[in-house]
Amino acid sequence: MTIMHEVQMKSPLHHLPRLSAMLDREIWIKRDDANGDLLTAGNKKRKLQYLLADAIQKGADTVITTGGPNSNHARATAAMAIQRGLKPVLVLGGHKPESKKGNHLLNHFMGVEVVFSGASTHEEMEQALNEHAEKVKEEGLRPYVIGVGGSNGLGSLGFVDAYFELKEQAAEKKVQFDWLFVSAGSGGTIAGLIYGCCQHKDSTRIVGVSPWLKTAEIKVKMEACLQEAASLKGDCRNLSLDGLPVYIHDEYVGAGYGCPTDGGMEALHLLASKEAILLDHVYTAKAMAGCIDYIRKGKVRPGEKVLFWHTGGTPGLFAVSG
Ligand SMILES: Cc1ncc(COP(=O)(O)O)c(C=O)c1O
């Protein structure tokens, strides 16, 4: 089966010399925050290169998706839909914010049709999304529906490719990673990386840090993406996370989704002050807090090499104050 997708420019891979010196471990970063402009950059771009190619192949004229009120995925979907001549419609959870900040402001600049459904869980958001898609069809449009985070097997293929990209860059730079840390929200990003890692028979340990859901909930989503991505690749094995060197943590969430934590804010300040790299408080700062915690607790041993996968989310940072 030929799966249509666009080819992504490589995102930079580089060493973090000052952070490494401070934490006494060799730390590298994969810059998916730098894989586009502020409207398109981030991990979602890789999934959308598969999902939007599918939408176009299926003759859609509208792309409709969901997420939280300040969703990075929804903003990136809107931007990439516009660039491909498709009409974006966002059915976001929660309620209309009082002022336009962060991704909400960017959606406003793009003139995107945004509906706030009041939904709070992924399931409620997807229900509101599907209901709205029916209305859009009644208006005579041909919507392509993308669920929370663009996390399904097709979207995850973008991260199977991303792992291959990493391998090539790591070989050029003569580095092999013992650990890979990444934010794990709706699970599609980490599932693709895990499948890529298995394809290479690499022993890299992959650590996913939750911004919201419980570990068990994320694992269910990850396994669904893993299984679906594998079958799209013609791999009929019954895949499970059991026995793989994969660790999912929900203890860095703090008070809840989008609520800054002390560890996350420390990570954000450290990356900005030592390396002039911005993390976001919702996803990447908490993932980096997990990475720093592993290092400080000695779980990452001296001499081991660490990769932090920066998944973007920078515009979301501008919805909070310092
Ligand atoms: C900046 C950022 N990082 C990480 C994630 C988590 O990725 P995934 O939903 O594929 O697990 C998201 C998802 O919304 C995100 O916006």
C-alpha cells in the first residue's frame, strides 16, 4: 500500500554544552520546535504531513480538529490546512478565553473558525468534534476529521520517519543515545519513536512524561497508535509495550494540565538561561523536569548520553505571565 505524505525538512540535532556541564551528563536536543515558523513548528507538523496528505487524497475541502482551548495541535493544523488550500475548523474544549493570548491569538490572526464546546476530557472533545463535523457536512462541505493531537497510526508514521532522521543525524555526529526523553500527551509522538527504535533494534531507553493523563491511560493510547502504525507498515505482529525499555511517568503533571510546576519552571529557566532555548510550561518544561530528575537521581549514569526531544509548543507559553 502506498501511503501519501510530504517530506519534512530535518530538524536540528545538537549538543547542549552548558546544560551538560552543569548537570554533569552529555545532553543533546532534537529541535522540533525549530521545524517551521511559529504557526507550524512542533511535533504536530510530522503527523500532519501524513494526515493532511490523506485528507487531500480523499478529496476533503475542510479539516476539522479538536484540542484544549490553547491547543498547539489545533493551531498547527489550522496553519498547515491554510497552506494547502483547505478550510480549517477548530472545535476546542473548554470555554472561550476572556482575552486572546497564545494559540488563541494566532488562530484569531489566521481568521480560523473556532467553536468552544465546553468539553474537558479527550472523549468529550472528540464527541463534540464528530457532532460538529456532521453540521459541517450538512453545509455541503467535505470535512476530514482529525482526533485529539492527531494521534493515530497514520499520524505516528511521521515519528517513525523522525526516528530514522535522528539515526542518520546521530551517525553523522558519531553519537549514540542511551536515553530519549519526550513529552507524551495523546501518545502518537512517542508511539512512532518507539516503533522506529524497535525497527532499528536500538537499546535506547525511551522515557515519556505526561502533561496530563495517568500513565495507564497514555499507555492505552500509545499501544493503539503503535499497533496501527505497524499494520500500516505491513507489520502484522501483535505489538505491546510490555518488555520494551519504555517508561511513562505521570508524577511531573503537578496540579493539572497547563498548571506550571516548580520542576517545570526550573527546567524552563535553565534551558533559557544556559542555552537560550524556550520550553513551554505545558509539555516540554515538564518533560525536561523529568529528564533533570532522572539525572539528579542517578538513574542516568555518568557517561550515558541523553537526548531530549523538544516537541515545540512555544506559542502556548505566551498565554501565561512570568
Ligand atoms: C508541544 C507539545 N509537545 C508534546 C505534545 C504531546 O504529543 P502527543 O500528543 O503526540 O503525545 C503535544 C501535544 O499536544 C504538544 O503540543
